[in-house]
Amino acid sequence: MKDIISTITMKELEQITYRALQESFSQVMSQTLQELEETIATTRDKKRFYLKDKRTLKFESVFRLVEQWKSF
């Protein structure tokens, strides 16, 4: 019976958990930034600030690489 169940060390468990949390936090961070960007775009003074372009913004965070669309 012991041969069927693979054992996992505490270190491996921590690494798996850490990677899963990195992915989750990265998605939440990206979603939050997107919501802020949309709020800024809808509430800006449209006479003074106009939308020129949308570009991809990439930056490395504590969690991992985050890719976001940014309005300029």
C-alpha cells in the first residue's frame, strides 16, 4: 500500500503552494489594475485628457510578470 502513495516533502508542498499563490495574486493584481484603469478612463476630464493609444505594459512584480493594457 505504501508503494502506491507518493510521499511529498514539506519543502515541495511549500513550493507548490507558493507557486499557486503567486499565480492567484498575479491574476488579482492584474484584475485590480484593469479596474483602476477603466475607472480612470471613464472619470477623466475628456476635454483636457483624450485617449491617444492603448499599449501593453509589462512589469515584473513580486508575484511574477504582469501584462496589462494601459491607455495613453
